[in-house]
Amino acid sequence: QLRDAVAASFGSDELRGLRVLVSAGPTYEDLDPVRFIGNRSSGKMGFAIAAAAVRAGAEVTLVAGPVHLATPAGVARRIDVRSTVQMQAAIYAEAARADIFVSAAAVGDYRPQEVAPHKIKKQAGEALSLALQENPDIIAGLGRQRQHPFLVGFAAETRDVARYARDKLARKGLDMIAANRVGEGLGFDMADNALSLFWADGGLDLPQGPKCELAWQLVQQIAHRYRLTRATGAVAVDSPA
Amino acid sequence: QLRDAVAASFGSDELRGLRVLVSAGPTYEDLDPVRFIGNRSSGKMGFAIAAAAVRAGAEVTLVAGPVHLATPAGVARRIDVRSTVQMQAAIYAEAARADIFVSAAAVGDYRPQEVAPHKIKKQAGEALSLALQENPDIIAGLGRQRQHPFLVGFAAETRDVARYARDKLARKGLDMIAANRVGEGLGFDMADNALSLFWADGGLDLPQGPKCELAWQLVQQIAHRYRLTRATGAVAVDSPA
């Protein structure tokens, strides 16, 4: 009966009526007006997830770090940011009205303690030491809030993927985490990827494939887990009355 | 007479018969498999210079850092690199057969002393200090060689542009330097730019304009200065006999 009620309210448009917030791409942390610390995220996975969520009927807001990608058709709003602090401000402003947040951005963990207002001149023969400070953890911050969207995190790891992913899931209060192994022809800047999904009491490996296909399968799983754990409206229909 | 001889041998194809090597884009220095230190160069200016040199009749080799740009039509060869050390190897291999080298790449001054083989894990609450070492100065290294191409450097500065540019010209043994002011709607990632050219006994300001137009004017000036200082064949025609 629950199943029927859910099917009736969602139809084949699994995310119809839901607001999905997706972050994508890297963040860049400026050292001076010229130099920055970045990471290898191309944004392709996040943009593919935004496109898949549109196909599943959601109203999609996309927050993008510095990428060279066109906005997928049907995305309701795109907000471009550069640094982690800028991304945090955009996400926190949007999260209040989002039902689901998929954090596909590769957020920089650290930023320089100081940003030089002018280009740092090279001092011949001298080594340089760069003092970094921790960036805010955007999704963990949401996970600590009493009310927050269904939270889907990512873990890009070069080893011990499952262990780091399960640890992140619990520590940050996420509803689901998608772990991918980067390097060796997978992950950053590659068209293909492979994802392992984890949630508190289960998990699922998605087969290796193009990012657009993986994104579609991921969105199906997010919709399914969202319905099971968060779709209180649908549950109410099923309650004895 | 010199002027006529030069005009006759070059025609309107100012760089016909010459090999021009152009470097473009940023270099990225990896901290670990995920993170890197980069800079804001888009590569547009270098690619525009390569295209202009092709239009002026040169055989052009383009060495490019990580950029999102298509190779200009007519470029004989493109070599893609990531780090400064990789760029140095490509440039030094090509410079021996080049008549002119235009160093439009924004080469990273520093790289990490160590590159971590696996992703560096964040240690909650801890600051991080990054030890950097100086990168080789590619164009200065060429300037110290007994025989080298006609060397055109770039100086991207946020202040004191002329002073830094003239200092670089002399210190690195360049034939010409093109200085641009970055920031405030100019320079990196912008279509427009403004260049000031300096050589040992003179200089010239090119008016602000689109990078493709500036590149064309720069190539004209390079061809002119090259003829005056390096085209020994043409000078021989003019010698009394």
C-alpha cells in the first residue's frame, strides 16, 4: 500500500515536485591575484547529476565552482562561485528550500591563511613556506542542523575507498555517500567513472560507465532512498485512518 | 637598401621561413593526486600569438599547459604539458631549432618540495604548512645559452609594470618583453588586454584591444625587431661588396 501510494504520487518522474540542490566542480583558493590552490575536479559528474535530476522531474539549482561546462538544459538556476567560503554561502542560502542536496563539488579542504593583495614576487634561491588553514566543511555543517535536506556526499579516494566513505557518512551525518576511486583512468577529468553507494544500513555498487549513465542510476537510488526515509507525505497516506 | 632587401626577402609574410616556438597557458604543480597549485592564465594570449605567427607565415610549434582551447588552424605541432618541469623539457627540446621563442605561458614559480603519492587526508583542527621550492626559470635558462632563439618574455604584473618588466628584460637576457597589467578587467581570463613592449634601447605601448588583435600587433613588432637584430642573412645583402 505504501509502495502504491508512493508510485502514484511520483509516477515515473521520481523527483517530481522536489527541489534538488547540486554542487559541482572544484573550488579555487587564491594565494594572490595570480596563483591559487585548486583540485582536479572537472565538474562533469555534478553537471551530469543536475541533468539527471532534471530528467527525473526535479527543480534543480546548480552551484558550480570554476569549470568550463555549459549549464544542462532545464536547470532552474546556476550560481557560479570560486572559493569554498563562497560555495558555502551559496549552498547555505539554497539548502533551506531544498529537499535533497547532492554535494558533488570537490571542495578544497584548506585555504591560505593570508591572501596577498599583490602578486608575490619570487625571491631567487629561497624556499617558500605556505601557511594554510582549514576550510569549513559545508555538508557536515548541514548535517549538524536540526532540519536539513536529504544529504548525499561524495568521497573521492585513491585508496581504502569503502572505509573512508563509511567513516564520512557517519561522521558528517549524511543520508547517502557515493564513493569513487580516482586515478588509473577513473574519476577526475575522465568520461568514465565507477561509484559505490553507502547508507547507514546498506550499500550498492553501480557498474563502471559513462558519467551521464552513472548519474542517472545515482539519481534513481537517491529518489528511492529519499522515498523510504523522508517522504513523510507518502507515509501519511499509508497510516491507518 | 637594408629596408628594401628585408622587404624583398620577407614580403608581406613577415615570418615566412622562420620557426616560431610559443608557450601558452598556466602550469599546474601537483601537491597530491588531487590537489595542485595553479595560476589564472587561460592560455588565450599565447594561442592568439600562435595563430598570428601562422598568419605571418611562420612554422609554429605550440607548447601548452592545462587549458581548454582548440589548437589554432595551421599550427604545425602542439605539445601538451602540465608542470613547469615538463614545460621546460618540451621547450628546451624545441628551442634548438626555433628562430623565435615567445614565452606567453604563465609558468609557476614554485612547486611543492614533495608530491604525496596518495591524497593528503585532512586532520581536523590542524593548520597545514606547505613547503615549496623554486621552479627552473625556463626563459632565463635559454638567455644564458651562447646560442638561443630571439627571446620574447612576458611580465604579468599587478603594479609597477614598467619597472618589473625592464628588470626582467635585462636580468634574463631577453630580446623583448611584453608587459601587461592584470586585474581590473584586464589580463587573465579576459578577452581584452593591453601590452607595453620593451627592448634594450626602446619600447612601445600597444593600445588596449582584443587579444587576437594585440597578438597580431605583437607579432609585427617581433618580426620587425627580429629583422633589425637577428636577420644576419638580410644584413649581409646590404654589406658593401
